[in-house]
Amino acid sequence: MFKLPSCIVAMPKLVEIIVWALGEWQFPLDGGEDKVISTVSSNVECLSLALCELSNDFFSTGLTWFVNVKELDLSNNNFTILPECIKEYHLLRKLHLDSCQYLQEVRGIPPNLKIFSAQLCKSWTSTEMLLNQELHEAGSTMFYLPGSRIPDWFEHCSTGGSISFWFRNKFPAIALCLLPGLMFAGSLIYPIVIINGNKCKLDSRTSQYKGAPYLSVEPDHTYIFDLQKIKFNDNLDEAILENEWNHVEIMYEGENNDLVLIKSGIHVFKQKSRVEDIRFTHP
């Protein structure tokens, strides 16, 4: 059994803890020699405990030592509930729960969460809380959820190999929603934006996995992300025509450069874009 030493709170320069496949954890308790510092939190900002056999007790015994965490990876663990107390982690911006096959319920969301991934959480079916428009309207979110559904607040949808719109003046701030079909098991797709016939590919330095210009997707999942979170090799502004309507087509290629047929949707962030400067039919 591995016992997390309570002295971590006395290590102000310790900002990252990464553990892989280490089961039978014991966290400090509020008693004995730990009692004096039990109300003090560590400075750890990145905590990764994947495949560590964590149960529901972790959130009341272990996570309380890391209230300053900004990135949390709890993938491949055994807990069934993400409790409401997760809302108290105001600095948490990235949360990964991939392959938590026993997860059934999410009761809270950190208030500043921007990146959330729960791929292959097959027991979790009630994802409505994470699809709330208010959660995404400020932009900069990237959410990967089990289940296949485009929220009603997406203004435009397409079931073909691409989705299009027209804009004038400034490139609009938009969110994309993707619903991979059954043929996408463990597939890699490459987003492409075409403006007035000029193709722009994903910049590998800022992709989902650094060093590779792709998104890894699974069937029967919902992927929602702010297009501005994805950088492209080419400057999109160079393809924009001033004082004219510009045509944009967003498509996805597979590993063999073939066009991928995928259901998708577009939502316009109205606080950042002028609705009158965007059309989903030819102006």
C-alpha cells in the first residue's frame, strides 16, 4: 500500500505529481501527526492519478489536499460519482475522466473548467449538465462526452462530409459539435478549414496531442470545442476578402486523406460576433 506523505504541503515548489497504475492508496487522515497541517493545501497544479484504483472515497480523503490543482487526470479509475464538492476547485481548468467505466453520475462542475474529457465512460448516460449552453457561451471550451447528441442551441447542422457558412468582415467566433458514427472506433481525424477555396490545416504544435495534427475520436460520443482553441498552420486572415461575403467550409479527413462523413453542428458566440455578418445559406 502506498501512503501519500503529508509533508507534501511543506514542498512549495512541488507543482506536478504524475502516478500511473499504482493501486491501494492511503491518504493522510485528519488526525495524529497529520492534523496540524490537514487544513493546509499543497501547491500542486497538475495531478495525474490514472489507473490507480481510486474509489468514491478519494474525493473526501485525497483530493482535499489539492485545492490549488489546475489540471486533474483521473482516467481509468473505479469511482462511480463525481461529487458536488468538485465545484469548490475554482482553479481547475482541465479534467480528464476517460475510461472510468463505473462512472454513473456527475453532480458538479468546476466553475472555470475549460477542457473536459470523459471518453469511454460507458455507464454515464446523463450528460445534460455538461451540454448546458451557459457553460460554453464564454468560449474556449473543449468537451468530449459519451453519448451522441447535438444540443438544441447549435444553430446549424449537417450530416454530410462538411459544414459551411458565409461571413463578412471578421471571422466569427464559433463552436463546433461533432458526432462520430459507429465506423470511428479509435479513429484519427484531421480538421480542415477552407476559406474561399484556400485550405488551412491544423497546427500540430497546438493540437489535442502535441506533435500530431489530429483529433482522436470514438463512436457514440459528442465533441464540442471552440474553433479558436485550434490553431492552424496558415493565417486564416490572409484568405479573407474585405467588404465581401466569404465562404467557409469545414471538413475532416481520415488517415488516408479521404473525406470523413460525420454529423456536425455550428454555434455562433453572439457576444463575440455580429449575427448579421453570418449566413448559413448563400447570401
